[in-house]
Amino acid sequence: MAKLFYTPLGWLALTGLLLPLAGPAAAQAVPNPVEKLESLVTFGPQAPTAWGDDDHSQTFFFLVPATRREPFYIRVFDPDCGGTLDAKIGEFNTRTEFSLYGGPGTHSAPGATNPRPAPGTVPSGRLLKQQAFGVDPATNGKYWNLGPLNPLEGELVEQFKGYVYKVVVRGLSGNDGNLYRFFLSSSPSSDVPVPGGNAFTYKYCFRIPAGPPSGRPVTVHLYPFADENVVSIKQSNFDLDNTAKLTVFSVAKNGHDAAVSGDGQWASSVLPITPQEHGLSLDLRLTSTSKIFNDATFYVTDQYDKALPFFAVPLGGPPRYKYDIDMRIHR
């Protein structure tokens, strides 16, 4: 459902979307500027799912190289739910919990990457820190840090050649929407990228910005990664209100249409994956002509119903279609 509460331009200015960001400086922001998403969002459990958040929870994984020994930080921008950057429904009454996990099972345990876990599922890994926020002027429009973190306290994941931490965000009470961002940083006081670091999720709940008064479409990008075992993908989206068009681009796809959901509904469609697309990211483009922002949920699975990761820094870079031009000389 399109939401009629007001999000000021100040959110975009504070989080950098109105500023030209250099590649390295923007590399570990979540959402990443290349995605053009306004923010992440998690609603309180009393909010109707038709607001766009299907389960009032969101999980992100943070990756640092296996060779790193220096401490790092996961910075959370605007963790409270009670300021001008959040989605107010009546009076603010929402509390949001941020929980940090590390150690064995953080990523590898059964169900750790399930995009739709059963209600009440306990996150895997070792709980390292947990804090809930309601209305909190001290963190409204400001950063709150998880850290300093020792890379070795994460889970070593050979697949990614690095240590993985996990942050689980849950709406504990209330019906407002908490809008926030992450940054993986080497510094507690500024956004300094961790060399070789990345962030990823298996299900995205995000805000699509409102279109300008001119009616010019807004396009956002999601970048799921397909490894060499992927034969087909099934994209599933929730609450796009039928106000956006979804097209898929890659080195082998030049704008394949995909199904789009209605208000408070799920929709999905299946697309084949070719060998040329293995080891690269796909570009799922949502183009909206709505002048009202919208919150929505998205995930992608393979032919075995295994969720694919969305990397903040798309592996292989944003894909570009490779034209196969057959040139012949006619005599």
C-alpha cells in the first residue's frame, strides 16, 4: 500500500543520496547508493502487513576478509523510531530491537538464510549485543555503533573467504515504521569502508522513493548473486501496489519482464539462468511512476528454493547486457 505519511527531504540529505558519493566511500553503505533505495524499513508488529513489511523483521549479514585483524564497526543510522525520518502512524509507539550475532552457526546453521522463517524462530549464532529503541532524541538522525568488533568473533565462512556477523532487526511493539541504514566501517566516528568488506541479505524490506512532481519515473536496483549452481531463479515480491514495473537485466538478459505484486499481496515469477550469468549479479530494476513512496519486501530463490544473497556491493559490478552480434560478409 502506498503510504501517506510524510518523509522529508532531510532524510536523503542526511544519508548522502543527494550528494555525489565516491565509489570506495559508498561501497559499504546499506542500502548502497547504486541501488537508489531510500532506506531500510521495519514496522512494529501492530502494523498491517499491507504497509509493506511482511513479518516485521529484517536480517543483514556483514562480511570482513579472513585476513583482517583490526577492529571494525557496524554503524546504524537513526536506530530510534520517533523522529522526522520515521513513518509515524498516529502517535509514535514503536520499539525496535537491534541484535548482533557472531560465532559458529551465524550464517551456516540450518534456516539462517531462510527469507521467511517461522514466527518465533530464534536467530542462530551467539548473541553479542542487543538494544531496543523507541523515541530516543540521542540517536534520532544520528549514528549508533555496534563495536568495536573483533573479526575473529564472527563465523568464518569459506564460501565468502571471510568472517560473517549478523544483525537482526525486529519490531517489538507498536505500529510505526522505523527507517534506518547501516554502514560497515573501520571508524567509530565516520564512514570509513573496511577494505574487502561487504554486506548482504536474503530478504530486503525497503522504501522506494516517491517520484518527483514532474512525473519522471524513479528506478531502483536490486542485485541478487547467482553462483554456478543456479539454473533458474524465482523472484518474489510483496506489496508493490501494482505501481512499478519489474524488469531483469544481466549479461544475458536485456529487460525481461517479471511479475509485480498488488496491495498487501505476494507475486512471483521464474526466469532461467544461463551459464554466462554464473558468478555474477543480476539487476532487478523496479521502475515506479508513483508520486507517493512505497515500502515493499523482496527475495529471490533458486530451483531448489534456496535463497540467493543480495550484496550491497554487487559482485562483478552492476551487470551490463552483452550484445551477441553475428557479423557475416556477404559476397
